[in-house]
Amino acid sequence: MPSRLRFCALCLAASWTATAVPAHAAQSSDPAARYPSRPIRVVVPFSPGGQPDIYMRLILPLLVDSFGQQIVVDNRPGAGGTIGTRIVAEATPDGHTLLSISSAHTIGPFLRKVPYHPIESFAGISCTYSAPYVLVSPMSFGARSVKELVALANAKPGTLNFASAGVGSGTHFAGEMVKYSAKIDVVHVGFRGIPEALTDVVAGRVQFFMAPMGSVAQLVRDGRIRALGVSSPKRSPVLPDVPTIAESGLPGFDWTSWGSLLAPARTPRAVVDRWTEALRRAVTRPDIVKQFAAMGMDAEPCAPHELMKLLQAQMEVVAKLANAAGIKPQ
């Protein structure tokens, strides 16, 4: 079952413009008609520098122009994203506190008990980007393709290791997806982060790593590590000569990282629709698309109902992987 959905950015029903609020609307008793009435806070439940943080800061000036109010990115890391996510889940649903998430949003509930529901506590606004992982291995490793990796794993069950940026990270579940799809017996080795995992890949101390495209593209070009396959259904223009994992022996393989924007549940639909359109315009601008591509990211806006379908589908896949790996909430 695919881990994500493909969306058409042109299916949005609403068409909002970032013009001044008419005088009669400003006098309305409907809060949505006066939105925004104060600065907007976008909570990123992780430290600065990750994709949910980078893309939001990149498009921030465009969003300020759309809404005519200051928009502040508020990094609230901790507890695997739970702290920042809870802030938004419990915020007043008026559109002045929003949440920038990654695919980790659907993983957290399978690792720890969370004080919110990852779907029901939120209103979807829009998808923003998707980015493939790259299955990389040391240059010294004997496998030069996904098929050869699977063959080596089957020849020596339980002896090959795969790295991740820590238990429950997107890279961990991406590796578990390879393990699950190929039906191989390999051992997970968690590191403190992506740089530490890559150090051991380069040194040949682990056999493979499902790494974010932006973290490894240059290492692959420099010949320091070998790319065996990309995790998206189509090849990436960042590494066009690297086949997809799906075409390399695991048909249907599809596991990408992605970003989205959520609001608290019960946020007025008019506010949600206005944000949906503002994000669509921002992330599809040619200059933004080009900057996304340089980081291995594809601009991929979607409608609110499509985002909620994505979250549900992703959670179903994560549940299967967590069960197969014996991962339970702590």
C-alpha cells in the first residue's frame, strides 16, 4: 500500500485574494471576516534547520504579503514533536496558531502516548512539499543495487545493519519499510542524528541508510557513498541516474518525507480556505519551486480533505511497520 497520496494542486474549490478587508466585512460579527486580527504564530515542533522549519521560513515573506500581518515561526522542540504539537492542538481555533508538520506527525503516536489525536485534533490546511529518501550504502559494501542488497541480506540473515537518525525518526521507518517490503532480516542501529549516521555509512560500519535526499546528494556525487535507489515512485531530478527502489526489485515501493500545515480542529472553514490558497500560490511560484528542488524537495500543495486522507493513509502504513518491528508506545 502506498505511503502517500498524489495530489492535483488545481482541485482547490476556494479562490481567495489577499486584498484589504472590505469595510462591511470588518464590521461583521464573524471572526473569520476580520481575520487575521493580530500576528500569526506557526509552531514548528522541532529545532531550527529541519525541513518543516526551512520551507516555512522560505515562503514567510509571501505569506506576510497575503495576510498583511506579522507571521512568526515558533520552534518548540521536545518529546519527538509532542510539545509543539500539543500547543497547537489546545490553541484557540481562530487561525492565529498553526502547526507545520512533517511525516513524523504520524509516527509519534506509535512511539509514545500523546495528549492529542493526530487527525481528529486538527483541521487540515494543505500539503506543502514532498521529498524522497535515498537508500545509500558504503562504497566498500558488496551490493551495488537493491536486488544485490536483498540477496546479501537473505544469504546472511540478521547480520546486515541499517542506520537511522534515531528510533522513531522518519529515517528509521523508511528503513523499516525496506525491511518490510523486501522481507529481509536486518538489524536497526539508531544514531543521535543524520550526520552521525552518515559518518558510519561513509566509514563502512553500517550497510545501508535511508537518508533524506538533501543530506546525501552531494556525498553521492562526490563518490563517498553509493546510492542504490530513491524511495519515490519516480526518479529524482537531483540524482537522475539513480533508479527508484520500485523499479529495482520492490514494485510499488513508495515512502517519502513530506510537509503540511495544520490548524486546531474547529478552525473556521473560511480561514482554512484562505490559508490553503495562500500556500498554493506561495509554494508553486517558480522561484520557490527552484529553491525547493535544490534541496531535493518537490512543491506539492493539496486541498484540506486530501491532506486528511494522506494522514489517515500514512498512519495505517506506519501501524503495519510498527507492528512488524515490534515497536509499541512507551
